Amino acid sequence: MIRRVAVLPQPPLLIPELAAGAADECAELREACLTAARRLTAVSPDWAVVGAAAGAPEVPEHASGSFRGFGVDLGVSLSRVTAPETELPLPALVAGWLREQGGASSVRVRLVDPATPSDQCEHFARGLGEHAAVLVLGDGSSRHGPRSPGGEDERAGDFDAGIRDALAKADTGALSALDPALAAELGVGGRAPWQVLAGLAADGDWTAEVLYSAAPFGVGYHVAVWDHA
């Protein structure tokens, strides 16, 4: 059933109102994300979203929230249906913003705990097969360079180069083989969602395109679109 998957990062800096002085530096990343979002909507106006948050809280359908906790009271909604505001985790907030920018009708957010073992991530994927359009949110290592948020680690470059290559080749085997312990040491936020993706795309042939891959603020950000061939 799944026909297209978009893989995006989730930094608050994607949102111009939150980027402030870094808005221009984020322009290329933001445009790549919006291009991927529009491609998802071209397949289906209703998306399933996979992200990671501690405890894997349940996100209500049609919920609304705000980026107030990130410094700007900018509201977003997970659907075109008006709903009371609730506190939403970052992946849901970013998904709501992308829904609005990409012209989608609704997003159904399903969260996995960042510490979920690899085999359980792939099991988690089984409940998403009924959706034609899936958005996978997750950042790479936060340890690129001396001023990175997590402190520099020389292994970060090779790790994110491997993620870029796996996304460019739709290589589910490489994503499945990611080491959770190494990912945690490198401050990788996307390991669990990427391994859910590996489960989603395990069957069938996929074509892939990477729209962006860099670490402009010391964190690895990757944007890719996979299509079922």
C-alpha cells in the first residue's frame, strides 16, 4: 500500500519564525523539506508520521499545539479539523507545520521510544502499511565539529555519510544494521524511526533520491524521498 516515504529531520530551525538570524542559513534545508512534503501530498493528502520521543506518548488525532516551548507562540494543527490546543512533542509539532506547508489534510503521528531495540522498530512498522504516504522524522548525529551541541566526535562524519548512502540507495539492510549503542553515543535522534522505515520498506523495490544531506549546525540533517517502484 505504501507508495511514497519522505525522510526528514526535525530541527525547530526549519520554521522561519524560530530560526531568527539563522533563517537564511536554513533556507536550503527548509526548501528540501518542503519539496519532500509536497511530494507526499501529491500521493495522498493524509500522511502517517513516524517520529521518536521518550516514552512514546500517544498523539491524539486532529490535535493542535504550539511552538511556545521553543520560544515562539506559533500554532500548528495535525489536521484541518479545529481542535483544542494540547502539549505536543517536537515530532508532532514539526509534522503539523509540514502538513500546513505541504498542503496535506491530516497527519497521524505515531511515536517510538528512542531506545527501542532494532527488532521492535521493525515490528512497529507493521501497523503503518495501510498508508500511501509516510513521513519519517529524525536527525543524525549531534556531534559534528567542535561547536556541535553534543561535543565533537570524529565518528560522526562516517556515521552520517553511511546514513546518506543508505537513504540514497533505499538500503533497508544498512538501516536495519544500525547499532543502537553507537547511535546513542553519537546523539543520533533518527535511529529508531529509520529502523521503522527499514521495516516498512523491507518488501518490494524502491527508488530513492536524497534532496539534502549536511550538518550545518553540528547536527546531521538528511532529506530523502523513496518511491515504491
